[in-house]
Amino acid sequence: MQFFKNLLADESGATAIEYGLIAALIAVACITTLTAVGAELNNTFTTVKDKLVTANTPGA
């Protein structure tokens, strides 16, 4: 019975779990940010491409 009491009182693994949760949160924030920036970059390059095509079209 003492073994289980000691096991429940032991907090040595709690720090590793906390660091893991922080790393997961940072990863989710990075993925979310990069996804939003990627979509904006795609829109920007599409706009530039469309304007270049229009500018290089004869008779425009």
C-alpha cells in the first residue's frame, strides 16, 4: 500500500508532461500562423500573375 501512496505523491514526471504540452501548443500556433500566411502569399502571387498576364496580352 505504501508503494501506491509513494507513486501518487511522485511528481517527477509532471515536468516532462508540462514541457510536452507547451511544445504541442507552440506547434499548433506555428501551424495555424503558417497556414494563414501561406494562403495570403498564394493570393498575392495569383494577383501578380494575373496582372502580368494582362499586361503582356497584345491589344490590352
